[in-house]
Amino acid sequence: QREAGKRNTIIIVAEGAIDDNLKPIKSEDIRKLLIEVKIDTRVTTLGHIQRGGGPCVYDRNLVTLQGFEAVKAVLQATPYTPSPMISVRENKLMCEPLMEAVELTHQVSEAIAEKNFRRAMKLRDPEFAQGFDAYLSTSFMENKVSLQGNHGRAAVRVAINHGHKPIAIYNGFT
């Protein structure tokens, strides 16, 4: 990223992050690696701060819709109906058996333990893979093209990664 003209980088390490060999990835390990290559590094652990924000309109709307679906599931249930789980899949609310979701979660864990990352990705919601692809295409370039300036870098990376040649006009409009 430095070779591509990027001056600052934010690295986010999720709880439970692991490498290809299933070894835990800790922020301190990444800090040491970056210091070795002479990149000034600071580590911040967000903890409760990341969960401290108020809900946005989308959050409030989603919880209302999920609550409605949960009440509907309870009213339609019989003594033989499996316990329901209300989820969002491809922007659609779904009512599905809770134990099927638990089983799927176990299958993802098993695939990761087997280092079958392609299978683990397929077992997740399709939006997970789409989000991962979007991250890759906006964060990395297949060739080492230097990007000057601060605007539109992600758009330029996507264009280049898809075989297009972006053209910019100096002092043009957005």
C-alpha cells in the first residue's frame, strides 16, 4: 500500500482472528511486524467504546421488523414447531429453525479447523463473500500503480482491478 502512495493504514484485528495455520493473530504481533519494517505504529483496543453508540434509524427499523416476525412466528407455532430464529439474509427477513443455524455455525467452524477456507466462505451468508470481495477490490491493486492525491482511490482500485483505465481531469468536478 505504501508503494501505491498510501501514507496511512488502519489495521483492524477482530477477536478470535486466526491465520492460515489457525494460530491466533494478536494486535501486538502485528505491531511488532510493522515496527520491524520501520512503520510507526499505535495499537488501540476499542473494547466497550465500539458498542457505545446509539442506534441509527436502520437499527431501530430492523429491530421493529424482526420483533414483528418473531411475534408472527410465535403465533403460528405448534407444540411440534422447532424453535425459530429471525435473521436477515440478502436483505430479507427469514424465520428458520434455530438448530439449523446452530448446525451451520458448527459446519463453518469445522471447515475452518480443516483449513478449508473456501468451504467456510461458501457456508456463510452470500453477503459475507460479497463484502470480502468488495474489501479486496477497494483495498488492493493487482498491479503496482501509484495513486496520487487523496480522492477516489477506492474507485480507481476497483476500476483497475476490473481491467479499466480510469482517466481523471485535473480541477474537474466530482
